[in-house]
Amino acid sequence: MNNRVYIASIKSIFPKGYHPDIAVDALYPATEAGEKLNLYAKRVAKSLGFKQRYSVLDANSLPKKKLSTQEYHPLHWGKQILSNLSEKIDPKKIGFVSVSYNISSHTDVLPNLACQLSLDANLELDAIPEEISYYGCAGGLFSLKSAVEYCQESQKAAYVYTFDQCSWIANPIFDKTHRDFKANLITSLLFSDAGVGLLVIPENMKCEFDQPLLEIIDYSTQFQLGTAVDMREGYLVLDDNIKSTLPNIVSTKLIQPILKRENLSIDQIQEWSLHQGGLPILESFADKRNLNISAEKIERSRQMFYEYGNLSAPSAFVVLESFLKEEKTRDSYGIIASFGAGYYLATFLYRWQF
């Protein structure tokens, strides 16, 4: 690297959270879906294992899609997070913006959201603003890659803004004989909405921060064609074999090669920020055919799933943010890994610096 590059801060944002039963009553109302289906959906929601489902939707307007408040608009989220991240840095020192997402309520798409955000925030960019869409749950890490590469060559900071509003495409199927009924039911309940922002800085700006920083040591992005995550007729479908397919690809083709390059062992990685796509997916990382790590290593990602459900593109960053709130040991290592439709896959290795 020409410059050392650091993640200086992370901030997340969430809409209102609802108990899973309330979410089911909004998506599968007994008056329309039938009482039996409503009760069945509640049992499925409970089995998924998370406490609340976070949604930008106005439940009273369904099936019409409407934001419950304009404060949940992606542009507002992006500006609010940037304002929070800018408490220790002048926004004019930000020279690059990368925005990533899969599902958005934003409809006025020209100029793109990255341009609108940069204009509204009066940023003085010296690199082309980037918008990465439909890279699945790995989209945020592709934005981080662009930010790191910018900061390697620049004296200015970069802003990564990643969000998803998956509830916006909720399209529940009431017909239990439909071929995708079960898959549609799970995805309608599994995903929550959130946004997260990262401030990425080059070496020359490190002195402006008095807290521990995450130094990016190595990273890898890959792509492999696959259809375990796809959309049909406007709704999302997850194949049952996703829990074995993607963790294995990420483990063998990204994480293990990075550790080999950096002469590190699995045991030397203290923090794991894994995309919390679901409990079976997380548990698959502990399998000896994949990372063969202890249940303790994936506990943080599991905790974040219990709290929020599947957050899609922001998910691994939300896990990472939780580590920032704890005391750190100098030179301790962490891994960020995410993966999704396509398949797009990405992994970052970082080290805490003081």
C-alpha cells in the first residue's frame, strides 16, 4: 500500500423495530391471508430466532408501499450518518463517496444517490462518486474496497454509505400451494432495514483521531456465478443449500488465502464480523470443512442476528461497529466477511492501532 489506510469510525441507523408478531400481522393479516396462515407465519417468525424486525414501511398503507416517515429516506439516512461521522473531521476533507445497496425506496434516481448525497452535503470531491447496486449482501465491502484504494493514493478521507430497505419489496404469497410459498414466507420475515456509514482515512489524517483505529491490512473480493440467492416475480428466494455453499466459498477462496499471505492462523483472529444471513449460515462457518472456528468466534454475529435479523448489505458492518464500543488490545486482528447474490464475495483483514 502506498498509504496505510484506516477505518476511523462507523455509525449505523435503523428505522422502527417491530415484534415479529406485529410484522406478521402487517404482512399476513388474518383478514386477508386467513387465520391459519397468520398463525403459521408467526410460528415461522419465532423459529427464525430474532427479537425485532426493523422496517421503513408504513404498515397501515400496505400493500401500497409508503415510508412511515420521510426521515427513513435513503438520502436522509446518508446525510444523517455523514453528519455524525463528521464530528471529528471537516466534511470538506472527504474526497470520495461510495454508496451501495440492493433495495431502496428512493425513486428519483437521476443524478444517482451518491451524487445527490455529495451535493446536499456540500462535499468537495476529487474522485468520481460511486454507486454500487445489486451486489447482494457483499455490496458494502465492495464500497469499502473502493474507499481503501482511494485513500491509498490520496490525502483525503472517503465516506462509505451502505444501506438496504428489503421490506420495500415485501410481496407475501398467500397461496400455500405456490411453489415458492415457503421461501417467500421466510424472506418476507427474515430481512430488516438499516443503514451504516464508515469514515475511511489515509495515514496523514491518523493524528486527527484520539481513539483506536482499524488498519486495513489485506482484502480480497471475488465473484462466482451462482443462483442460491435470486428473485422471481418480484420476490426474493433463498435456496436451501446457501448455508453450505457460500460459507465454504468464502472460507476456502478468500479468508484462508488472506491468512496464508499474512502468515496468520485462524486462532490469531480475535474478532469476526460475518454477514449474519441466518443462524444455519453462521454455524456453517464453524464447520471443520470451512473455518473450523469455535462457536465463541461467531457469537457476536449471532448476537447481531438475534437483535436485528438479516440486515443484508449493512450487516457485517453493524457487527463490526459493535466491536468499536469495547476496549481494544494493540495489534489484535479481525476479519470482516460478506457474501450474497451473484455471487459477490468479499473479505477484509484489519488490525487495531492506537
